[in-house]
Amino acid sequence: MAPNNQSGRRPRRRVRRTRKVSFDASALTEAKQQAILRVMNEYTRFGPKQVHAELRRTRHDISLDMVRIVFQRAGRKEGLLSRFLGR
């Protein structure tokens, strides 16, 4: 007879991040900002993740953090804090 500890289930262990993700604001050039703003204006209902996915089809040098910064500067509600608030 097995002890009453739900032994058939796997234990849940937290995965620790090995390095902190950082964003260099100097990497956000005017051309990158214009590309992000163009997609933002073309697809007005998209959030940062959808805009980033659309940009990844053509450009590989724009990160999701860059898109979030531009959203925040443009005054859109899906800014940098949206990932922490769970929106």
C-alpha cells in the first residue's frame, strides 16, 4: 500500500533562471522604432506579442522588450508593465 502522498504524480519543481534578461536602450534605433510603429499602426488591435511576431517574419534584430518600450512611449496601454500585470 502506497503512502498518502499522491505518489503517482510528478513533483513540481521551480525552474530558476540562470541569467537576468537585460535590455540595452541604445540598441533601439530610429529605423527599428519606425518599423515597430508601422506595424502598430497597420494592426491597431495587436498587442506587443502579436506585433513582435509580425516583425519576426521580416526582421530578426527587434526584441519583444523593444516592442514593449515603443508601446509604452506611444501611450498604448499594452506597455512594459503589461507582462507583470498579466494583461
